[in-house]
Amino acid sequence: MRRDGRSPTFLFSCLCFGFAFLYVPILVMIVYSFNDSRLVSVWTGFSLRWYGALWENEQIIDAALLSLRIAFVSATLATALGTLAALAITRMGRFRGRALFSGMLAAPLVMPEVITGLSLLMLFVSLEGAIGWPLGRGADTITIAHITFSMAYVAVVVQARLTAMDRALEEAAMDLGCRPMGVTFDIILPLIAPAMLSGWLLAFTLSLDDLVIASFVSGPESSTLPMVIYSKVRLGITPDVNALAAVIVAIVGIGVAVAGWLMARMARTAA
Amino acid sequence: MSRAVEEAGGKTSVNPWENPAAEPFIRIENLRKTFDGFPAVDGVSLDIYQGELFAILGGSGCGKSTLLRLLAGFENPTAGKVVIDGVDMAGRPPYERPTNMMFQSYAVFPHYTVADNVAYGLKKEGLGKAEVKDRVAELLELVQLQDFARRKPRQLSGGQQQRVALARALAKRPKVLLLDEPLAALDRNLRERTQFELMNIQDRLGITFIVVTHDQEEAMTLATRIAVMDAGRFVQVGTPTEIYEYPNSRFVADFFGAINLFEGRADASDPSRIICAETGVVIHADPLAGQTLPDVLFVAVRPEKIRLSREAPAGEGVTVMHGTVEDLAYYGNHSLYRVRTDQGKLVQVSSQNTHRSAELALEWNEPIHLSWPRDCSVVLTE
């Protein structure tokens, strides 16, 4: 017994329980992805056949590729726009409507997804009626929708970094003969790069993950991965979904490790 | 007294600010800066001469940093103008001014090496690679950081980062170097060393320095002249000696070290006799020339100017008070006494301990005489 009255055994079991709560469901799913049986909940033997089935399931592969493409494009554009918005809020002085702008920028963070999705759908439909663009709904509309909400997340992350940054650094650069545009490239961008990368990752994940908004603004030919999985589960789950989930967990694990390493390195150089 | 005189080797040259024919290097005329109607700098005029190490001294919020930022071009004045070396700085952004600044936070670029930090301004100037390299080496030697050229700032101590900031600010050979609280973030030992180094570098390069500080000791030891600032205005401008020995107001007297203030009024028939209101003692002072004295005035006396003695001192023009030692503190090089006069006024006295054992081994509650000659009384009217 320690002085605070809690035994090490108690603390250790708390830790185990916490981890179990988080990871047992995922582990079960990964284990069952190697199940030979067609029934999801009955273990009959080890097999890789569902990974094979997954590889041949064109619907799932197409959806995964589409999701990745949308996530990549929307995260990149959201990072660019979100960084610009954060720069405007933190570095352009007190321009007219600054408070309104920063409030509206943060609104998508708290807006229910259903409302965002519905309003974007209505916007796209009326735009099509008015100017003929976007023609129908599909990957483009999903990308635009994802940019609008993930931009807010990027802006928040980058804004926090910009606010914490010593303004004297920019003034020093200007004092030494650098023009304002040069200051952005010499000083600001290198120092906010780690924040931009975490913003990009956040936007990428949010886009890959999104089901609700994509359902509103997608067209018949464009089903993202979450939409496909969701519809498959509704029709009865098949073990190839387990295999798909295991693949995604592996990719995410690798991605997080690489991103963590990259950000630690950037933080070391930018400190 | 001042370094300018020493350099001239006792020749006839006078300090430039005492020479009406001297051309000021920096002219500040009626400079005003208001933030939302609140005046941070409220009509300041000042001439600074080439090669001066000028200190702007004041408490926090007195406008000294705003004044420095107006000189650097980070703020635009509401009114008035700044002329540096004959060129009006109106509308000139910081990157087109012949000034460089050493920031209080040092603002060393964290993602550049020490050498790249120092080279930054030179590269922006468009200097050739070889030339930049030579100048950087020269500057790093000046601040004794030759061995740290490839390091990143986070691998340096605070004192070393400050040297990087100094070398970077000197790299472009500015006409004026602006220093914002240059010693504030250093510990005591490093402060003293850096202070002398700054003076040394300034002497060698002959660049005009303007230092902003809240520390009167720093200002006194560094500067050729000091401007004391309060509420956006200059209260007094003068050499350290002038400001210490001849403060022009209670604010300045109080700001610079300990001082005893006696309230009183001048004798109507003899203005060199001031009758102290609190003690009734006659204080002898040199009358102020050509000035009508107000009803209430103050006499300021520095603690080290007061002599303590057991016998009543006598002499023409010596002010004498009698009291008892209430408190004494031994500081090694000097001792500090607090004497309560018979009339109840507390007076601070300090005396140098020039001998191993003080000639005057005073005890608590010992009766004692205080005295000082007339030329140590400073009469203040405001």
C-alpha cells in the first residue's frame, strides 16, 4: 500500500480497463477479419480469404480511392484557405467585421452536421438552377462541402500557433530590410508549418471519416467509403468489412506514427 | 565627467549638446502618438547627436517603448516628425529606415542558425555571398560567438541569444541602433559585463545608440545623456550627473535612488534660507537664480551628502538637525542609517565604510547631529 491509500494493483487494473475499453472492440474486429467463416460471429479457423475478397470487391476499392482523393484535395485546399483566414484574423489589425469574421469562421465547429449537410445541398441545388454549376452532385460537391467545414478546424489550429508567436520576430525581419510579403515566407510560414501539417491531418481525417455531410451532397455515382460501409452494414454485415477495417487501422497507425515523427522533427527545428 | 570630454583629451571641445553650432543627428519634433485618443507619446522634442549613447528612462507605461517604436517605424506618429541624418522619416516603413533595433525578447529567428540570423539583413540588402560571409565572421567575432555560428538559437543561453540579436542589429551598420531594455532579462553578473561590452562596442563603432530602460542604474552607467519620461512627456533631459545631482522635480529626484525631501518655504528676506515646515529648522540652500519661488517648495538632499557627528557642527551655510539613530544597516561597502529628528522627521543617511572599523561606531537610539553644506541642498519647485 502506498501513502495515498491506492495500491499499485488498483492503479494498474484501472489502466488496463481503460485500454481495454478503447482497444478490445478494434482487436476483436481485426481478429475476426482472419476468420474463415462466412458468419461474422462464429470462429471456424484462420484464413486470409476475406482480404482476397476485399481486393476483388471493386465497389469498396473504388469507394476507398474516391474517399482518399476527396480527403487529399479537400485537406490541401482547406489548409490553404484556413491558413489565410487565420493570418487575416491575427495579422491584419482590427479591420471592419473582424469579430464577425472570426465568429463565423468558428461556427462550423459547433454546427450540427445534419444542418451543414442540408444547407449545402440546398445551396448546390439552387446554384445549379441559377448558374448551371455544379452540374449534378458528386465528388466535386463532396470536396467543396468538406473544405467548408474542415477549413474551420485548420484555421483554429493555425490561429492558435500564430497568436502564440512572438510578433517581434516579424518586426525584427522588417527592421532588417524585409518587406511584408517576404516576412510571410521567411518567418511566418516556416514557424507555423507544424501547425499547418496538424491542420492538414485533421482535415484529411475529418473528410475520410465523414458520413453525414457526404450523404447529403453526394450523387448516384459517388459513394465514399463510409457511405459504402454503412450501407453494407445495413444490409447485413459481411466479413470483408472486417478486413477493410483492419486495413484502415493499419494505415492510420502508420500515418499517425509518420506524422508524429515529422512534427517532432519540425518542432525541433522551429522550436 | 562625460566620455566625450575624456576622448577629446581635455582639449577645448565641448559636448555637442552644449555647442549651439553642432548639428543634431536625430531631430524629434513635437512627436505625438495617441492610441484610441489616449496619448502614449505626448508632444516630445529632442535632439540627439552623432555617437551619443542616449537613454530614455521611465516607468512602465510612460511611453518610452512607443517612442522607440516610432523611431524604428513600427508605429506612425499622430503628429510631429522624426529626422535622422537630415532625412525626414515620415511615411517610411521600418525596412527603409537607417535604424536597427535590438528587441527586448531578442527575437532571434528560431529556425535559422546563428550565422544565418546575423546574415539575414545583409542578404536582404543584396550583398554578395563572399561579402556576407566576411561580415558575419567579423560580427560574430565582435560579440565573441565565433564558435557558435552553426548552432540553432535554442542551443544558446539567454546571454548568447542577446549577442546574436546585437550582432544581427549591427550587421547592416545602421546609423542608429535602438535597444529596448537590453539588459532586463540578464542576471546580475551578466548585466554588468554586457553593459561594459555595449559601451565598448558603441565606442568602437561610433554608432548612435538609443536605449530604452526602466532601470535608473542602467541608464546612469550606460548613457551620455538621459531623458526621464513620465506620462508621454520628458520631465528632464541631461547628463547622468546633472540628473542625479540637479533633479528638476520631485519625480526625477525620487526616480533616481534614495533621497530625503523636506517641505518648506523660503524666508521672505533671504531666499537662501528655507524654513522647513516639518521641523522648523532653517535649511541653507543656494537660491535659484531668476525664479520666483512658490509658497511651498521642497529641498532634496541625497543620503550620502549628509554627515553624522556627535558634536554639533558649525560653519557658514551648514544645515544642522538633531535626532536619534532609529535603524542602521551594514552593507559592507557602505552603511545606511535612518535617523529620526527630534521633530519626528525620518532622514536617510548613508556613509561609505572607507576604513576597516567605522570611525563613528553608532548604536541604536544614539543621539546624533545631521549636517550638510548648502550646495548639497537641491531646491525643487515642482
